[in-house]
Amino acid sequence: MSRYILWRILYAIPIAFGVSVVCFSLVYIAPGDPLQTIMPADATAETIEIVKKAYGFDKPLPIQFAIWLGKVLTGDFGMSISSRRPVLNEIMLAASNTGMLVAFAVPIAFTVGFSMGTLAGCFPGRWMDRVVTGSAVIGVSLPNYWLGIVLVIIFAVELSWLPATGMGARGSDYFSIWDWEDARFLVLPVITLSMIPIGIISRTTRAAIAELRNQDFVQTLRAKGLSEVAVIRHVIKNALPGVMAVMGLQFGYLLGGSILVETVFTWPGSGFLLSKAIINRDVPVLQGTILTLSVAFVLTNLLVDLFQSMIDPRIRRG
Amino acid sequence: MNKTEPLAEVRDLKVRFVGREDTVHAVNGVSFAVHPGEVLCILGESGSGKSVTLRSLMRLLPDRARIEGDVRVGGQDVLKMSNRSLRDLRGGSVSMIFQEPMTALDPVYTVGEQIGETVRRHTGCDKAKARARALELLNLVRIPSAERRLDAYPHELSGGLRQRAMIAMALSCDPKLLLADEPTTALDATVQIQVLILLRKLQAEMGMGMIFVTHDLGVAAEIADNVAVMYAGRIVEYGPVERMMKAPLHPYTQGLLASTVHDQSRDQDIDAIPGSPPDMRRPPPGCGFAPRCVKARDVCRTAVPAERYPEPGRMAACVAVEVPEMAAA
């Protein structure tokens, strides 16, 4: 078991390295010059050269990458071109804002999705299953920015129960989760964000449970005299590894912050930061944010793999 | 003939599987009894209704199954039992061994946990006691280095060991009746005979009644006291194993025996029974075997043949079977 864990962790390192290469080159593969946005239109070729040198853009790409990676590993992500603040600070701030959404959206999405899926899987073809499957399809297919706008129209504009956009009554710098006046700003974005994971997780869970309930070992469990509840406990444990893989992916997506949802609710999270960086061609911010999110994604998958191997002994034989 | 109370008694059992488009008439009026210490083999090919009959004894059938008739186990009416007392019965006084040891055990629990779970379910003892009992059971079914195997997962055991673990689980609460659903079919021939011998031995030692479902004549000959041959959802012949093997009464049993490899010469073809079993969505009105039977008469195709008792303890449902005057009277 410990060998498997060690092996799996080592395996994550080359993945993370590959991710960093992709992050770095992404910006150079994309058309357009990062300097365009910060240089005045009438800048002379000389000035452009000076600025290029100042940012290190004149060196060959592999060298630029090595320098960048070396700095990144020591926690130096560079300066934002547009805000002139350290990229790391910007990312931390945005990530913690997104983290606030994730901290609520993930438990909601996972518990609701998993329980709905389990119920549906236990009664395949019955009304419970139809309701769950139907709403899962709706949850997955509704564009979440549209859902966000509709929720705003209903609960903010028509009913005036909840604020429409922003983060906290006094702005994001003074946001306090313990104050309902601020916390109510979380409600709509969290609901909007949860919809797709709920749909995906409940569908996966339903499929896993329904399939497992037809397996031979379930009949053995019934033949042992176990109650339906005890049988379902066995089925759930069998279904968990597969469901957890999907949960890990969803967790990763949520961490990345939805650009669309954060834009609709003007929530200053990582998705919002990314969209700003893209519009401003703020290369250091883009690279830093994408790298941080990707590494978080790799770590999440690593954790999921370890959990899976704890539950299902067959996975350990890797 | 047998004076003891039967352990299990089935009378006129009928099982249909009701589907949206069609209904499968899996079992169409089956009656038999098993006494303590007796091994009854239900012999038949796939689709004959043998497994469904076996599962009815525990009411272990899907929701769409409609069960009629009278099924008594240990004097209790299984078909009228509440779900709760049914669960007490399952794994307690009646337990079952399944065909595929590969898939019949839960892959994410250790063998010890799975056996212990049954023990705790029926005795209410604590985990340590259940584990001790599980170890005892693994030794009982001759699993080598049982202590280590207790913490093994099913995928870490060979097919033979897995089936032994399955047997250990079935025996964990000293059942009075053991139901075995082709427990050796999925095993290698050498392992098959070991498991058969073990089962027979444990059955005799513990004085259990056993119903053993198989399609394999050789297996039946090895383990059975009495054999019930099923075809198209009915018992077509019943009797003690030696006499049936020596002189089968029903044309189907005769065909089965003729189609096995025994001492034919090398270049002689084995006599297979022509045709295939009937579609049980539309079972034939008369004898189920009539379409394939060389001795079939017109009456066979219109009416289900009555049971005939040509010798004491033997039954055959065939019009071709001669009943001596004495026995008929």
C-alpha cells in the first residue's frame, strides 16, 4: 500500500512538469503580442526592445522557461503587467475568493448529487429515478451563466431577497463570511455553481448503483439475510471509487472558478482573474493562475487515486 | 417412506416472470420434499427452471417474479413470511452457495469481514467473536493458512479457495438446509471434485439437508441421494440416483444419459438429443419434451402427462412408462 502511494506521488511530478510546460508555451502559441497592450500605439522600435529586455522576452523560449520555472519554484510568479502587483498576491486573493464559493458549492453538490443518484439507482425506472434523471439532464444542460441571470432576475430583481452581484456589502476586501449581510452574496453564485456538478455526480452515481445492484454479490448479500439498507451500504462502498473519480474532476473544475459564473456575479475569484488577464494579455498572471490551478488539479487527482485505492483493494495492484 | 418431518417441502410451485412484453413461465407445478440428511439433486439444462425453483425456497427472486404454490421450510410457509422473518431465515437456518465464486463475493470486503458479517447478522455477537468464528469456518472448509486468508480480498484467492470461502460463509450459522446453485460448474475439474467431496463430507457431518442444482450428470451421481430431473419447468423424473442412472424411465433422462461420454468406442458418435428446449414464453400445452421426444404420441402434445410411479420411490411423468399392476393399485 505505502509503495503504491509513493509510486503514485512520484508519478504526479512529471505530470506537473508537463503542465508547467504547457502553461508557459500556451501564451506564446496564442496569437498576439503580450507587449501590445501595455505599449502605447506609437511606441518606437527602440522602446519596445527596451521593454522586451526588461521583461526578459528577448531571450530564447527554453531559457525564458527555465528562468520562469526557477522563479515559480521559489514562489516568485512575477509582477502583473496590468496591476503591477505581485502575481502571487493576486492569485492568492482570487483563489481564496473562489475557495469561499467552493467551500459551499462542493459539499452541496456532492451530498445532493450523491444522495439523488443513490436513490435513483435503488429504484431504477420508478418515479424517483425519473425525477432524478430528468433534473440531472436539466442541471447538466442548462448553461450556468443563463441560470445565474435567471436566478438574479427572480431572487434579486423581482423578489429582492438576495443581492444580484458583487462580494459583500462593503466590497470584497471587507467580506466576512460570519456576517449574513455579506454571506447572502454567496447564495446565488453557490447555487448556480452547484447545478452542473449535481447533475453529473447524480448521473454517475445512479449508473454505478443501478449496475452494481444487478451484480451477483448483491444476491449473496441478500441470501445472507442482510436488510436492504445493509445491502445498499455494500453497494455504495463498491460504487464510491468510480464516483470519487468524477467528484475529483468536478472539484478541480470548481477550483478553477467558472469564468462565466464569476463574471455574471462579478465575484473576484480565479475565473474572474483569468478572464481579466486574458483581456489585458497579462501574461505573468495568466501563466501563474493556470499553473496554480493545474497543479491543484493534479493534486486533487492524486488524492482521489489514494482514496480509491484505500476503498478498492484491486486498484492497489498498479 | 421416510418417517421424519421433511425439512423442505414444495408443492405445486409455479413461478412466472412478468415482463412488459411477455411472461416467462419458468416453473410450472413442481413438487418435492427434502428430509434432514438427504441430498437432492435437481438436474436440468439451462432454462429448465432448476435455479428458479431453488431460489424460491428463499424467495430470492426479482420483484417481477410471481410465485404460486406452497413452499415450506422447517415448517414455515416461505411464501407468506414477512420480509423480516424471511431475512432471519436466509443465511440462518437456510443458506445458499452460488455458481460463480468470482462474482458472488463482494470485491471490496475481505473474506473474513464477509463471513463475520453473516455471523454477526444472525448471532448478534461482536466483531472479535465473529472473526474467531470466521477463522474456525475457514479451517472447517480446509483453507490452508486460514489466518492469513481471513484478511485476503476475494480477488487474491483462487477460484477453488473462493468457493470454499463461500461455503464457509453459507455454513456460518449451522444451517439445516443448504442450497447449492451449481457450485462447482465454474471450477476446474480437479478442484470441482475436491469441492464436491468437501460438501458431501460437511453435509454428512452436520446432518444438513441439501438441494444441489446442476446440469452435470457426473456431479449428480457423485453427490446425490435422490435426483429430480427438470425439463421445461416441471420435474419429469424423480428417484434414487443409482437406479435412475442404471435404468432411466423418462425419455429425456434416457437421452441425457446417452449423450454423455461413457464407454462408447472412439469412432462412435455421441447421441445428442435432437432439437432444443421450448421457448418458455410460450410453453407447449402438453409434455414439454414432446417436440424432441422419439416416443411422443398425439396425446403427449395436448395434455401434460400424469405422474406415474412404476417402482416405490420413483416417479416419471411420461405416458410411455409402464406401471406394474401391483404398484398402480
